[in-house]
Amino acid sequence: MTPVNANPPTAPFVRLFGRYLREQGLPVTQQREAVAEVVFASDEHLSVDDIESRLREEGDRIGKATIYRTLDLLVRSKLVAEHDFGEGFKRYEHRLSRQPEHEHLICTECGDVLEFRSREINQIESRIQEQYGFRPVRHKLEIYGLCRSCQEAGVELPDDGLTCPIETV
């Protein structure tokens, strides 16, 4: 694994985050910068545990409370997006990639998240704007199912339909 600090493309993003912190009257700390570097250096959808693990690999001992608070600031700065893929925890990805607009395919078996782009979604947004006079500013598409690896491993989706947790009699 490439050390986080050796990844030069993260520096401008960390500086942007530092500027946001200063504008909010908040201190720019080494811990906040370290968390931001991990997030900006990754193309993955990171959990807090993933971030903590990568920080430890780099020799940084930063507590989860600090990681959570820093992620909250990164999300509020709009530099990082927060996702809830129904796993019981949130995942984070930076919004400064070459493909800031993308959709997600989430495997319900292994939790793998694949990204894809869809021109059709953009065309739908254009039609909505034209037809209804509604100006979309963002969208979110998440498709849940089984990834190729899980299908090849023989995993099958239950086909018993949806069930209601509340019995009606």
C-alpha cells in the first residue's frame, strides 16, 4: 500500500478542507488532516473502521470519536459524500474524483459496491426539467442485488417476496 502522505494528489484537497475549517473558525489539526488524507487518497467507499485501520497502518493513533467528528466536517464541507448502504454503518467517499456523478450497485451478500455512470439518468433529469419546470440539483441511484462473484459462488436471492414485519390478522 502506498503511504497516505506520499500521495501528492491529496494535498490540494486537504488544503481545501483546511480553508473550510478556517472559514468556520475551527482549528486545522494534524488529526483532521490525517483523516482527510486517507479519505482523499482512496477511490473506495470507506467505513470508519476502514479509515481507522489505514491510519493505524500509517502509525497514526486517532480515536473513532475524532474520526467521526472529522467526517462530519468533511461532509458539511461538501468535499465528502456520506452513504448508507443498509449495512448498519455509513461509508464515505470524496466528491473530487474524475467522475463526481455516478451510481452505485450494492451486493447484498458481500457488501461490495460498484460504481457506474448512466447517460440515461442525465437524460431523465433533462426531461423532468423540461416537462415540469423542476431544476434537479442532485440525484442518487442505488441498485441492490448480487455481484458477479457471489452469483458465481452459487449465492441465490430468496424469491419468497417481501414480508411485512407486522402481522395483520
